[in-house]
Amino acid sequence: MEPLKDHSIEFTGLKDGLHEFRFVLGQPFFDATAEEEWQGGQVAMHVTLEKSSTLLVVDMTATGTVNVHCDRCDGPLDQAVKGEQRQIFSLSGGEPTDDDELVNLDEKAHSINLTHYFYECLRLALPIRHVHAAGQCDPEVEKVLNKLIVEHDPTPDPRWEILKDLQNKERSS
Ligand SMILES: [Zn+2]
């Protein structure tokens, strides 16, 4: 997804050592993702950045909710998310790579943008299947679903059971 300018960290002015940042992912972020499933949400991103002369080690922790649709009743559902991700940036000016874990920054780079990594972190944190807690689904849809389940899973007709019993007896006699 396109980087959002709010998610940039200027690292050139930072001293070596640990630095903390907080970001809030709200509607602008969710609108910018291409995830049709994500209607919105509110996620706090806590970021620590450890700077040394050669590396930036970024640890992200996501906590919050993402608004999705329930897989069962299709009603709105606030899915709780909690996730962690680490991303390492090399400052030694190697060739740019697409390595997932280690990104070689251009020698002239003075900032990193975290939008893409926030997105990755959330995508991994969200369960594949999201459904309301028991009894929380849309009651109207629930009624229809229950009816369908009954129609598709009939309890065996007792008369068949009696017939089967008779057949078994005949066979064994
Ligand atoms: Zn539901």
C-alpha cells in the first residue's frame, strides 16, 4: 500500500540507542489499504526503534480493533487484534534488496516509512475466520441459518430405523 506521510520516522537526527514512538491507525489508514474486508478500526501501534551505526531494529506492537464483517451473519464485527512484528533496516548502504526481514536502506536515506509494515503486522494478526461470539450474530440471520441447518441435517426418521432393524434381524436369522 502507499506510504502515509504520518508514518515516517526521521532517523538521521536520532542518537544511537532506543527510541519509542506511538502511532494510531484510524480511518485514513484503513481507507488506504486495499483490503475490502477492513471497513475501519482503531489500532494503537507502539514502536521501538533501536539505532546503531549500522542497523535500525524496529519492533512494532499492534493493539486494537479492526471493523470487519462476520463470516457467519455478515453483520458488522469489531475484531480485536494483537500482533507483533520486527523489521530490520541496514544502514551500511548495500544493494537494495526485497529481503523480508532485512531491508538495505539507500545511503542517502534519512527516514523510514512504516505504513507497509503496520499493514503487514495487522494482516498477520487478524484471524482468517472472524465470527461473533456465540449468541451475538444478527438475530434475523441466525433464524434463517438455524432453519437451513435443520433442513439440511434432518434427524433420522424413526420409521427407517425400525426398517433397518428388521432387515438386520432377517439377515442374522
Ligand atoms: Zn455474526
